[in-house]
Amino acid sequence: MSHIEFKGLEIHYEHRGDRGTPLVVFINGLSQRSQHWNAYVDYMLKKGYQSLSFDLLGQGDSSKPVLGYDFNENQEVLAKLLDHIHEEKVYVMGISFGGIIALKFAIEYPERCKGIVPTSAFSEIDTKLFLEGLNLYKGMVLQGFDFLLDMLMAINFSSEFLKKNEKLLPVLRRTSMAYNDYYAIQNLIESLQSFTSFTADLRKIQCPTLALNGEWDHLTPAWCHDVIRQNIKNSRLMFVQHGYHAFTLEFPDITCRIIADFVDQVESGRWKGDQTVWIADDDINSEEIAFSYGPFDHLRRLAIPMEKSRKSVLKRYEKYEIPDCPDQKYSGRS
């Protein structure tokens, strides 16, 4: 178990792999800990890559401050971790809270990013997302951390996953409660109360960016990720079929190969950041990793042709361009 000190607090991290190979950083969501990335770490090691995972303050084996936590310090924590392990440029993948950190890290430390994979993330908040977050916070404060976990279960996973893992869920719930401190998690959520939109800063991101979104993610839906796609020129957006907010836990095999292929593309010079939209193949044995969204409007739940929905979409998103997605094969594999 490894730790570094940050402003008098301890940050727990796990670094594995051979020096000189590409390094992929994994950043937790709200109630996660570094062990949630074990399947991803193993996959990257088999691909010949390094991995780095760590617990945010308030999580897992890191210190758990109950006052004075600044969410924007997370980017500084990651930079210090990279200095500590002597790595200059890395790939950064983060989910939910971690996705925000990945985006902000690319903005504040562009020279250290080979590529980023913001997942189930957002750079701005509309009224619905604000109320969703407020309800989660109020539920935890009024009813307790276990109540927050119950709400997250319904948000994070499909009915099929919840049914299949019905006997395992109480164990996961108790484990999360054991490794996360109630007041520290409350402090972590409160650190986002001063959140302001940083969408304008997304245009500063130059590195390859693959935004990932679950098909049925109601907490951070398609529009959140389309904002990322529209404002980062060197980007693509990909949907994971059947996925909810925490599809990284429900479909780790699919997500692992998407991330590994992204790294392969960038390392080999095959990456095309053309702001197109893709759907990940849901067959892990398929040679085709993803396919073009085609002529349909990816901001709609119904399969509406672009020419039928363009006017209504442009009214809602006047500040973003809505290009048609070309009918092409994903460049991840030949």
C-alpha cells in the first residue's frame, strides 16, 4: 500500500506496470475506491501498459477530512502523484466526479496529457442535474450515507444487473460504508457547491479526448457529453449500449477494450479527433469495437433522422454546431 502526503493529508495510490510504457490513470466516482479498478488494471497490464489508481480525499485508504475540502485540489493531487512516480505524460480516465477531474486536469496541465476519457461527466449543470445532485445530498444528510448508496444503486445500474447481483448488493453496500467516511463524503459533495460552468475552458483542451456515456444514463445524459464533444475539437463521443451511470462496473470488459483501443490509436498515430459520434459494440467478441451513429440524432431517445429533428435541436442548443455523423467504420481496428 503506497501513500504520498498532500497538505498534511495522505493520498493512497496503486501504481503498476513497466516503466517506459503508456500509463493510464483511473479516477474514482463519488462512492468508489481504487479497488474498483482492479479489472481495468489487469487488462491494461496484459496490454503492456502501466496503470495508476488512487483514492480521493474522503475515500478508501486516503485521509478523510470533514472540513475545508476544495474539489479543485484534485488536479493538483494528480500532478503531485505523477511527479512522485516520475511520469510526465499520461492518459487520464475518470468517471462522474472523476470525469470532471480528468477534464480539468487536461485544462490546467495540458503538457501532461496524452489523452483523456471523461466518462459519465459534465462541464455545466442544468436545472434538472442541479436538482438531482441536491436530492442526493439532502438524502444523505437527512437519512444517512446508506440512503445515498440506495439511491445510487438505482441510478448507476440496470434492472438486469441489480436482479442478477441481488445477493451481492448488500455486501457491496456494507463495503462502501466501511471504506468511506460519512462526513468526509458529505464534505466531498459540498466541495462542489461552488461549481461553476467551465464549458468555455474545454476549448483549451488539445489532447485526444474520447467522451463515454451510458445509453440510459439519466444522471449525466447525452447532452452533457455532447457539450464536451462540441467544445473539444480533438474529440469523439461514444455511447455504451445498455449502460447506466456506472456502466464501467456493469460492463468492464466492453469498457476496458474501448479504453485500450483509444490508447492504441493515439500511440500508433491512428486517432482521428473529428467530433463524430459512435456506439460501442456490445459483443465483447466482435472484431468491430464501435460503429458510427449514422444519420440519427444522438440527443434523442427515439431514432429520429437528423433532417427531421435538426430544427428542434438547434433551438435548444443554439451555441453548438450539430454536424451530421458520417457513415464510416470506426478507425480503431482495420
